[in-house]
Amino acid sequence: MSGHSKWANIKHKKAKSDEKRGREFTKVAKEIAIAVRMGGGPDPDSNSRLKLAIQKAKAINMPNDNINRSIKKGSGELGGEAMEEFFYEGYAPGGVAIMLKIATDNRNRTSADIRHLFSKYGGNMGENGCVSWMFEHVGLITLNKESVTLDADEFMLSMVECGADDVRENDENYEVITPMDQLMQVVEQVEKIAPIEEADLAMIPKNMMEVTDKDLAEKVLKLIDVLEDHDDVENVYSNLSIADELIEQLS
């Protein structure tokens, strides 16, 4: 199993409290607003990115009123500052590379918050380009294995026929890697085969950094946790790799 998939597995095993559910609502609401503004308008039938964001919202039981309000915010009907999407880069303890996908209506506030979290938990927020060269910008489609009726070999072959560059798997999911500029075209083909759990642009590490020390692993995971919990952080990408045995100890 790849290091990326191991990390995905750690994230999928994290418990979701009511507080985390509230944060999920906030993050998905921003995704919807950005999808409307950047993905092609308020109609999900002609905006694949919005369609996927709405699917994600429904998967976490977000009320329709919240969804509609987010669509109106993205289209400018509700006024306020426009959301923007960009990346921050930095290092976790031990030199583990971190990429953050940010969605915010106040870049100065978010920058100060993220810099504080890096510093407080032993990391270092860096300049643009300090770690991005360690990652490949791709499209990433996630499917739950239980929703896929094909066997593994048939599924892999069908994804190649859909235009995927690679398919990876962890215990629960398939991760379909696509060219960055062909994500939505591949999404349309994959949807004909199985329901998609999530689809977005992602940063995949080119090489993993294995952490074998338990204390260091805990520090890195703590920083990643607090970054993920920040309302303006859409996704955290890392080149962290942890051996299965250590993952079990940390669990």
C-alpha cells in the first residue's frame, strides 16, 4: 500500500464528533460557493464541480437551505467578500512536507492563523515553492469499494479506459488519479460505472518521508489535525509515511 493511501486510511479512521460535523458543514459550504464562482455557475447539471460539492454536502446530511444559501453566496446574490482558493506550504516537525489547500474570504486573517498553528505545533510555514516541487498536481477521484460492483482487475481496466493515469487503493477506497486538466471529463465517465464519493484537484507526493519514531509521528499528526480543523483549510496534503505497525500503536 502506498504511503499516500496509508495516510488516507489514517484520516478515514478518525472519529467525527458533532463539533467536527459543524466544521465539515463550513468547509463544504465554501466548496459549493467556490464551485459556483469558478466552476461554471449555479446549475449543477452544467457545473460538474458544483454537482460533486452538492453530493458531498448531501453525504454529510447538510440541510438543503444551507446548500442553497451557499450557491447564492457563490453567485454573489448574498453579497459579502468573494471566496478565493490557493495553497500554503510548510514543514511539520522532522521536515515532513505540508501543502494546504485554502478557501477564505480574508487572506490576511487566514495567513496569520496558519502561521501561528505551524509555529505552535513545531512546524514552519514556508514561502511559495518551498515544498510544492515535492508534489504532483493531479485530479483525484475517490470511490468507496463497497459501491463498486466490478472486481479489482475489471475496475482498474475500466478506469484506464475512462482516462485515468493510475489507480491506488486502501482498505476502504479506490483513489483514481487523473491529469489535472482532465478531472471533470474523467469524472463524467467514472460516474457511469460507480458512484463517486469525492473528486477534486489534489497534491500527491512524488516521494514519501517515512517517520519511524512514535513521538515524532504523534507531533506530525497533531499538527496535521489542528490544520485540518481550521475552517479555512479545505485539504491537507503531506509526504508523511508511517509503517503499519506504528499506525496501530498510534490508533
